[in-house]
Amino acid sequence: MAYSKFQRILVALDDSPCSEKVIEYARDLVSESTSVALVTIVPPTSPASYGVDPLLGQQPIVVPEVSETQLQAAQDYLDRISAHFTSAKEVFTFSRIGNIREEILDTCEEWAADLLVMGTNGRTGFDLFISGSVSTSVIRKSHCPVLIVPSKCD
């Protein structure tokens, strides 16, 4: 058994085909002495304005069932992915609602991760300028090493 410097690896995933590369890299880092945590973040549900008339003072509403359904789908996804990490000592799953960058960093700190593994979608130019980069902002704020896996699905 080879010693690994990383005993607690947090893997940030989204439910996209591009995440397969992230899973492959993370799986290669795991040994039987490693604990793994999988996290996925569901962005907050936007208020629905269907049937709402702002001229009458009606406010958009948030349907809590939408958030619950999204959170359950995220947890089901993590449960399926956790089967890929059979060689790990233990596997934890976290599905959260909130700002993606902040929730990844919070989970990393709360779980005391030694390494964070995540993907990047490879935005460049104007696309990057408008939407920013979650991976770049996570790298700048993280308290542990971050392995970024380029996950373009070409």
C-alpha cells in the first residue's frame, strides 16, 4: 500500500457528462486509507413570475418543491457516483443549495479536506468575462491544494 499525502479528498461535481473526467482523476488518487467526499451544489431557485402582475403589487414566488426536487436529484446523482469509489476508506456525500463557489469552499473547510478536485468548463474571452470562473475563484480562496481537471467534452 502506497502512502498518500492526501487523506481527505473532496470532489466537486455537477451532473454533466464532463464530470466523468473529474471522477476518473479523483478515483486514481484514492487509496484504501483515503476518505472521499463528493459535493454538488444546486443554485438557488429563481422566483417564478408566471401569473404574477407587478402592477397589482404581486411578488414573484419561490416554489419550495422545486428546490427540494433539485436537491433530491443531486443527492441521487451523488449516490450513483459514490459507487465509483469502492477503494476508498469511506465516502461522504454533500448536496447543497447556494452559491457554487462559496458552498464548495465552505464544504472544503468544514470537512477539513486535504485536496479539492474539481473541473473547469474552459470558458475563455467574453464568456469568461461575463460569467466568471468558479474554478479560478475557488483556487484563490481555497485553504487546501486544488486539482483542476479540464473537462471540455469535445
